Amino acid sequence: MAGGNSTISCSHLVSSFHKSMQGKIWLVNALQLAGAILAGLIVGIGIYGQRYRHHRLTRFIFLGTNTLFLAIISTVVPMGAGENAYATEPYDLDNGEYFSSQLIFAKCQPSVHSLLVVVWAPLVQIIMINTSAVVAVDGREGGSMGPPFELFVKGVWTFYLGISYIILLTNRYRLHPEYMIARISLEVVTFALIFTKMVLKYYAFEKARQSFALGRNPHLISGYMKQQSSQQTSHHGELVVVEDAPPPLLVMGEEKRHVEKQPLGYVFKDDSWTSLHNNGLVTIDRVWRLDNMLPTSTLKPQKDLCFSFALFKLLRCRFARYKVRNNAGSKDAFSFFWSLLLKDGERDRVFLVISDELWFLHDYYYSSLPIYYSNYWLPILGIFISLLCIAWCCFLLTRPLVWLVVRTNGGIYFP
């Protein structure tokens, strides 16, 4: 009878242990799903809701999702990365005694599940870092929007959770050195990638703020237009007007010239007209002169795109409340726009130029891609780090059964 009760008691304990572990796994999975939904909300509001962030409801939802996501991370990582062990002695219900000769010991080592949790948390962080809008603008355009500080806080806290788990394993269990090295490399490399991306984004943001092609561009364009107006004035104070001459609107090349601050604003250091037009600057009048070298039909899309980009820079000056003079010696941008694009009845071309101008404006104010173009190597480095993150996560997830470690002959290997 005692043996039968022992069997019943053992079966009951095993069943209870199974239900307990199953409940915890379901809870962790549910929290992971909730975290993914919250991360989607944060990313969506960060990308598509920038213009609505001043509304109380949107701001409340955004701050609430950030707070809940951090709480879920704090709950999921310890639950998924921990170990659960149960030890008990079967109890004889008839005699009211424990069977000291029998011991039930149940141990759950969620190696695969803990790895998935540890990889999932940094992946969400990386996605949020990549999709967060970062804008570097002139001080008169409005406040620059740097990388969200809450992402840095989340990264620090998640890294702390991972390191705490490593310390816990080191102090509690005498594991094989190779196993510990592998485990530490998993945590350190994954979170190091997060901080690398954050540092790169902060660096790109600061470089873009100081760049005359990005953050300081409206101030430079304003001074450049004044500089052009003064240089195209004759020595006798009269304007040398050229009929149908395209305006020398600046397209690109600001970073290739030395800039100094004068009462007019930021201007190019060398005030020689020949030097201005032969030292890396791309202007609309130079683009239009390419008709002498290539067929007009081939250059038309490129010319329109350059014109849209130059108008986008003038529009930023308008937003920054800088006064831009009409060009002396040539038609102003507005007159040139209508006379050139409407002379052949190409109304569709007009709308395409305006559409491209507005797309440039939208991409600059509502995405983080432009900040990487202050230096040519920043986009390359950003792509390399992103590919490194993808390769590292694929390496972890494509291991057979994801991180099952088999000990053999006093060592370990990854099957």
C-alpha cells in the first residue's frame, strides 16, 4: 500500500512540476509577444508619427509603450535565462511519514529557450535603433532630434540583465571553462553590437549637426546666395545680366571647400569666381552647361533631380527664416523654374520637380538616413555593422537546437 501511495505521490509531483514549467514557458512566450507588439508601436510612432508627437494622446501612448516594454524586458530575461530545480521527498499519506529512501529531483535547464530570449531582446533593440528618426537641422529650423535617449537606457538595462545572468552562473555552478567562455561571448558580443550601433548613430548625428552640407546648410546657402549676388555685380555697381542664364543654385560639394564666418553669414573662403566654379562645387548653371557634352534627352531626368535638390535647400532656408537674395546676373530661381519648365508645355515635368523636392524634405526631416552622409565612410560602416548583427544572430539561431551543449570526455562540443 505504501508503495502504491509512493507511486501516486511521485506521479502527482511530476505532473505538478510539468504544469509549473509549462505555465512559465507560456508566460515568457506571451510576454515576448507583448514586447514585440509594443516594440512595433514604438517603431511605428517613431517613424510615421513624428508630426503627431505633440498631441497628448500620441505622447501618452508612446511613453506608455516605452515604459511597458522596459518592464517586460526586465521580467522576460531573468525568467528565460534562469534555471529551475525542484527536490522533494515523497510523502506517505497513510502513515504521515516521508520516504527518506526516495528522493524526487527535477531540474529544468532552459538552454535553448534562454538563448532565444537573450537573442530576442537585443534584436528588438537593434530594430528600434535602426528605425528611430534622427534629424540634424539648423538652430533656426527647430530643435535637432538626436537618437532617443530611452533606447540608450534600454540598452544599458538589458546589458545589465545579461551580465547579471553571467555572474549568477559563474558563482552558482562550476561549469566547464569552455562553456563559460561560449556563454560570455554570446552575451558580450550581442550587447556590444547594440552599443556599437548606438555610438555610431550618436557620432553620425554630431557630425551631421556640424556639417555644412546638412545641419548648417541653410546658413551657408543664405551666405552663398549673398556672395553670388555681390560677385556678379560689375565694378561700376551695375548688374551684368545674361538672358536665360540659369541661377547658380548650389547642389552639392559644400564639404569640399573651406568655409569661414563673415557678416554675411557662412561663405566660401576663396571669393574668386573661377575658383568657386572649378573646385568641387556642383551648381545648377554648371549642370545646364552639360548640354554641350551629352544629349539633352539623356540629361533631362538628372537635371530635374539636381534642380529639385537645389530647391529643397532653398526651402530649408525659408523654414529657417533666412532671407535669400535673388541672383544678380541671372534669373531668380522662381522665374527660371517657370520659364524653363513651362516653355514646352511640360506640365508633368513641373510636378515631378516639386514632388522630388518635397520627397527630399520628407526624407530629411522624418528619417535618420541623411545623417550618415556627412562622411563617405559612415554609410559603409553602418551597413557593415548591420550585416554583422544579422550574421551573428543567424549564427546563433542556425546551430542545431540553437545552443544544446553536449559534454563528452570532460569537454564540450556544439553538435
